[in-house]
Amino acid sequence: MFNFIVGLFKIVVISLITGAALSAFDLSAAEILAKVGLTPEKALELLERGSAWAMPNIMLGSIVILPIWIVVYLIRPPR
């Protein structure tokens, strides 16, 4: 759990530094998306479509994986 929090903190700090650097060059997220050929609305639509596809598959996979994980966890000898 501690490694996860440290990793998350590192991502936040690096994102903050990158955002500050891009801001110093007078770039915004909308300008970068425009150069790639996206609008903020289109990017949001793509994220929504991606999550609409991923969530049912994640749920279906967890129906299979979680029981297997629980059985393996219960059978494993204690440390």
C-alpha cells in the first residue's frame, strides 16, 4: 500500500512540474489537443466511450478472477 501511495505521489509531482513547464511556454491543454486534432469535447467523448466499453469487461473478468483469487488465498499456507 505504501509503494502505491509513493508511486501516486511521484506521478502527481511529475505532472505538476510538467504542467508548470508547459505553462511557462504558454501552452494549454486545449492548444495541445488542437494540434493533435482533437477538441476537449471529442477527447471527453472518447474517454466516455472507452469507459463504457471497459467497465462491462472489467466486471465480467472479476466474476471469474475474484473467486479464483479467494480460493488460492485460502489454500495458501500462512506466512
